[in-house]
Amino acid sequence: MMHPISRKNKFVGVMLLVGLIGTINELYQTNQISQVNHALQTGAVIHSENYPFHQKFSEAYQQGKAGNHKHAVQGFNQVLELVSKTSNQSVEVSPQLKSMIHYNIGNGLFRSGLQRLVAADGAIQEDAKFDYLQAKASYEQALRLDPTLRAAKFNLSLLLGVIPGTIKTVPQDPSGMEISNLPQGLP
């Protein structure tokens, strides 16, 4: 004699199946998060496109760590743009996070300027001056967003110790490059 499956048993079976599927999904997501956390802790680049902020941040950080400071600055600027887009979608981004991004931009610019340091005559090169001024602005922005960021205060004081207080960039010639043997002007 066959016992028909009662409605209660069907309901419990469906609930069991839904719970099993939910558990598998949670385990998968936990595994993904754990891989991202491990990559962040070890300083590796994140390859998952599910975490675009973390991916861009880790790529920029690795560029800076490898000494490619200009690429690192570009990467952190992209992170800043990504954070700005996220802010417009009613997801709150903390000022401390934005401050840390500006701090990292300042670090990249400061190190980039230090690589160029001085010209043959002992003067600071124009590229280094530009990097220093941009780094100063980044550190100041970081401190405006988070006045308690001690690392930005320290690096700003180091930067101000490296560059003279009256540093000014020479205006660039807007006409571009001049070719020596060609006449100037219209024929």
C-alpha cells in the first residue's frame, strides 16, 4: 500500500530544497569574499569584476609598489571617479575613504617628483615642480576630508620641507615645438 505524500511533506521538501540552494549560494559568496580578502591582505591584484573598486584600488597600489608612480596616480584617479559615481547612486562613501584615495594620489605624485628631483644645474625640474604642487594639493584635500589623517599631515610636512615655499612653474610655450629650418608664419 502506497502512502500518498501529504501537503505538509511536500511543503517541507520544497523548503528543504530552497534552504539547500540558499546554503550553496551563501557558501559560494563566502568563498568569493574570502578570496578577495586574501588578495587584499597579501597585496595581490584582484581579478574579480564583482568588486570594481577593490580591483582598481589594488591595481593602483601594485603600480605604486612597483615604482610606476604615474600609473598609480592614474589608477587612484580612476578609483576616485568610481567612488564619485557610487556617491551619486545614493550609496554613502565615507570622507575617510576619499581622504585615503587623495592621500595615495599625493604619495604617487610626491614619489614621482622625487624620481625627477633636480636638473643638471641643480634646479628642480619642471615635471618635478608640477608633481610637487599636485601632491601638495592632494595632501591638502585629504586633510580637508579627514583632518585626523596623521600620515597625510606628516607627508605634507615632508613635502613642504623638500620644495621651496616660493615654487612656481614656468609657463609653457603654447605654440608647441619649433622646427629650426622651417620658416615661421604663413607662406
